Amino acid sequence: MQSTMRIPLRFAPRLVNGAALPIRPLHASALKAANVAPVVGTGPPPEAPIERTINPRVERRRKQAEMLKTAKAIRSAKDGKGAASSPGSPMKRRFWKDVRVKEVDGSLQVLLDARPLRHPNTKEIVRVPLDKPTLATALAIEWDLLTSAYQATKQHLIPLTSLVCRAIDIAADDALDKPADATIRAAIAESVMRYLDTDSLLCWAPPAGQFDPRNDAGESLRDVQKQIAEETVTFLTTHVWPGITIRPVLDGHSIFPASQDEGVRDVVQGWVMGLSAWEIAGLERAVLAGKSLTAAARFVAEWSSGPAGLGASKARENRFGAEEAARATSLEVDWQSTHWGEVDDTHDVNKEDVRRQLGSVVLLVSGTSKSS
């Protein structure tokens, strides 16, 4: 017997009064739904991950590094070097309460309670000349701002103390019976003379083009650079190095620095070698801060109370101060940041740092023999 064939309801004709009526289908969807995510993978499932075997040589070196680190910590604890990290360590607090300046044996000393301030390397007492009371007071303030003895071991927290100790080292080295070319003074002179060939004050931008930015007065970067450089060079060739001519080292479209005329370097180097210990230490700091020997030389000459100073007869009301020197040596950076914006935590930090270093030079070289 044949099986009865079943017709889906939606395909069955509708009967009205015994007669079949045609039916219009509402849709033509397939009877079998589509498989939207067919299984295409074949083969067995992957194996479970296993721990990779470590190279014995690498493992041995790692253990040796850990043993060395442990041994170093034990030695530091035994010698007392690691005591600064402990909360109750004496290095975590000040061992002095009061800081003052006192005249002792013809010099000024900074006293931490009753203890005189000493050189960190030679352990000699730091003695400041009597004509530099402002410098001694600034040293005392620097140490009074410290909150622990541990901070006194950080050079960046005692920059003025480091600068004073540099001058003391130069003076002590000059007193030794050594060849002239083997002294600290000779090394400083050789170092700062390199900046004469790439002086930031003598490097001028090419002539301005049609689309180059200008300031409110209509001046280009080259015009401003030339004006400030000529003012400083005129001052130096009149009061400090008379009889020589200082030329720009980068001018026009040249990318190679030009050399100064014959004899110029000898005059400038002779002047540097003749500075006092305090002056040459200040000159070194100013050159490194502004990357300019000419600006640093004018700065020291206008503020020094020593042999390189101009003296009270040539002192002017509007001297070449830290602000003027910083603007002169950072002219191109300031020009670009004014027109294109400055980078946070970079341009602003460098701007204040240059002024801080130049201000320390004023304290170092100036004294009571010249109005400040």
C-alpha cells in the first residue's frame, strides 16, 4: 500500500463552496534555513599549550644576577650605605637646625649650627672672600632650604655650592707647581675657546624671504640677531678686547662656520687665562649655559669685581644682566616659539634654567667693590 503524501498547508488549495480557489503565495522563502556559519575546519583539535623549556644558560645567568644583587645589598647594609633608604635613617633628616654666615680668619664661612660647610671631595672648609657677602648669604639660603642630609648629596639640589667648589678647586690647582698646560685653568680655556667657532651670538639666519615671519617692527630674525650681536661685539672690542675684529661665524646661506682673523683667538685665550679663579669658573658656567663665549665674556666683564671687571668708572645703569644675556643667547629659540608655539616642559624649563645658571654667575663674580 502506498503511503499517503502530505502537502504543506500553505500549498493546499483553499475550498470555497466546494470549488478550489487559486492562492497567491506571500513569500518564496526556502523550506530549509541557510547555515550562516558553516563548519569549514577539518582535522583534530589543536593540542593544549605546554610550558616552554628555558635555556639552561639563560637560567644560570639569571640566578647569578640575583645572587650578585643580594650580595651587593648585604655589603651596602654592612657598610651603612643603604641606611638612607630606611625611614629612621639619619640621612632622612637634617642634622643641623640653624644656618648662618660668619667671618672667620679673614673669610666668610657658612656654619651649619657650629659646623663649617666643607668641600665634598677634599673636606676643606669652604671659604668665601670678604668682598662676596651676597654669595655667602646665597650659600646659606641654599643649605637652609634642604630638608635632609640625603639631599645634600644630590648635585642638582646644591648648584651654587658646586659652582663655589669649582672655583676653590681652580684656585687650589693654580697654587700647585704644575705646567701651565696641565692645569684646570688650561683645560677650561681650551673648552670655552671651542665655542668661539660656533658662538650662538655669531650664527645669523639667512636673509629673509618673502614669506618669512617678521616681528611687529617689520624686522626679520636676521635683523634682530645682527643688531644684538653687533651691540655685544662693539662692547667687547671697545672695553675687553680692544684692537681686534670679531666676525660672524655663520652668515648668509653658508653651512660651514668661518674662522676668525689671525690673532683673534690668541687675544681671547690670553684674556681667559688671565681671569681669577672665581671669574673663570663663572665664565665656564655662563658659556655652557648660553653656548656663547662672546655673551659670557661681556657678562663676566660687566659684573665682575675682580681683574676682568670694568671698574666703577665704566659701570652703567643698564648693565648686561642675566635676563639680557639669556634673551641674546636664546634669540632664535624664542623667535621660533613665538611664531609656532613652544613645547610644554621643554622650552619653558630651559628658559628658566638658563636664567638660573646666569644668575649664579652674577653671585659668583660680583662683590662689594662694584654696585650691584
